[in-house]
Amino acid sequence: MIAMPSAAYSRFDAQMMRLALRVAARGLGRTAPNPAVGAVIADEASGEVIATGVTAPGGRPHAEPAAIAKAGGRAKGATLYVTLEPCSHHGVTRPCADAIVEAGLGRVVCAIEDPDPRVAGRGLERLRATGIKVTRGVLADEAHWLTAGHILRVTERRPLVTAKLALGADGDVPRGGAGQPTWVTGEVARAHGHLLRARADAILVGHRTVLDDDPMLDCRLPGLADRSPVRVVLARDPAGLETSRLARSADRIPLWVICAHGADASALEAMGARIFPLPLVDGALWLPGVAEALAEAGITRLLVEGGHETWRRFSRARLIDEVALYKSRGSAAAAAATGAEQVFLPAAAVCAALDPYISTAEFSICGRRSLGGDDMITLRRPWMREATRLASADR
């Protein structure tokens, strides 16, 4: 269980932790299997930010030693703000708690404790034992959301799951074919969808989506091509996937195929795909087992892009934590050209549009925004919604 705040904190503490959270967000989608952590070293007396650090791609080095290295001798006596408890165990790298002690930092402000049993409060206890002042619980709810993928991976053995859907003005999901995209939203909404990909560790679709649409599932925003997530395909029988663009690009962008034990995936494996053979349950791949396999492989944030049956199955398995809905209000180009007034759908209409694909009974809307001529609506389960509400109230 995450501990309660150890003490009241100042406005400056909150400001610096917000900065640390923004720094941490830069690492989303790049640090698996480790969480994206942000660190800020500041001088409380002058209000100066001395250095910042974020978990490096691949998960190492961690944020704290990165910030300490930038600060140099100025770290001595300063305050470290960090979004997740510093590690205290010996692994590939030395414990961050040891680096903090050696740098001579005078105070550490931590948003949340790390539920990883190798840490679980020991990092903060190590700091206190050496005389460093420790404050925990600063912007904890916001940090919980940012770190939710890591928390779920170590506590429930699954990643955070976001389902992404695009609905036309009539409430229908577009259907493509033969690698030809069917776009119902404008360029701004599509670019935002690619940002979701860049912030995910993996993106998942079903076998039928690959055969029907032949997608690439990469991130095509300028400067973010290297942020393309692992592409994951659910295919009880992977026959036919070897001719897809996913398979032909497996040597450049990772492709993982989850299939039934005994299925012939040798051609895909020869092309560079990683194969996950899993047992069938009632003739289908068991999604809790799929989620566990992905978590064991290091995935903390999973983006599910379809298709229809895949969304339904994840929903029925209660594995969806968040829904990112892109809803067209008609012609995005026409709306942008005419400056059409932003008119959001009421909650009941959003749920009615989603219910054919995802059961919305356990979700509610927690965010809306306009993206050109389209709406972007975020729905979350109660625990995520409450964390978001509390974090917003603190701003």
C-alpha cells in the first residue's frame, strides 16, 4: 500500500514536483521495463532549478543520477524532487539512494513510494537513516496516473491498457482494406493519435485487422519515428501474416505475435518477429494471460487499436483502464476552413456511440478537447478518474 504524506508541503514543493512530472512524461514509451521517472534538483532558498533528469531510453540510467551528474557539486545541500521513490536495491546499476547520499543532498521530496517489492519504502528509509530530510506524498495522485503502468505491472502483473477508437460523425467505426486507410478525423486528431503511440510501450491489434487493413502501426510524426512502439498482433493462427507490412518491417520495428501453442509461426520468426505461444482457453487466446505475458516481457503501457472484436474482448475481460475516443463532427477539413464552433457530444451520446464496441458502464468522461474539426474524449475507470480529479484540483 502507498503510504500517506509524511508532512505538509509548500507551494514551491508543488511547483517543483509539477516540473518533475512534466520531465517524467518525456520518457513515456521509452523506458520500459522501467518506469518513466522525473527528477529536479533545486535550491529552495533562491528558488533556482539547478538540474533536471529523466529515465533514459531503455530504463537506464535512472532519473536521479542523471540529475545529480548535471548538478555536480551544486547538488550538495540542495533538494531533490522525484516522482517515484529512489531505488535501494543492487541491480544492473547501483542504488539511486546511494547516489543521493554521496551527492550530499539535504532533502528529498518524493511523490509516491515504489510498490516494487525490491523497494517498497526501503529507499526512503535508507535516506532517512543517513540524516536526509524526506517528504513524501507531494502530488501523489498525479504521479499515480503517470506511473500507473509500472504500478499495475508490479502489483497486478499486467500493463496499463488504453483503448483507442475513432468514430465517424454517424458513430460508426471506419473500415479500411488492402492497406488503404479510411480516415474520418482530420490531421490534428490523427497527429494526436500518433502521440499516443509514441507514449505507449506497445500497440496491439487483432489478426483480422492486419489481414484487412495491412497497417504499419508506427509513429509517423516528424522527429518521432524512433518512438514507434512494439507492434503486437493477437493471432490464434498466424497464417497469412508473413505477407503483411508488419512482418516485412519486423527487422526495423519490433513485431511480437501472440499465437496458440503449436501454431506454425516459423516464417514470421525467420523474418524477425518474436513469437509468444500461449495456451487456448475455450478455443481463444486468454486475454489475462496475454496481458501477463506482455508485462513479463517488460510492457507497462499498452495501446489497443482494434478491431471491433479485440475491443470487445478486452472490455469483457475488464482489462481496459482508459478509452481515447476521437469523434468526427463531420468533415474535419470543412470545420477547420469555416471555423465551426466547438460543440461537444453529451456524455450519454458518447456512451451510446461506444457501447457497440466497448461497455461503458464502468467508465465516465474525465476529459474533452477539440482537435481541429474533431472531438477527443477520454474515459477512465473510477480509480483512474479519481486520481485525475484530485490531481487537477491541486493545480
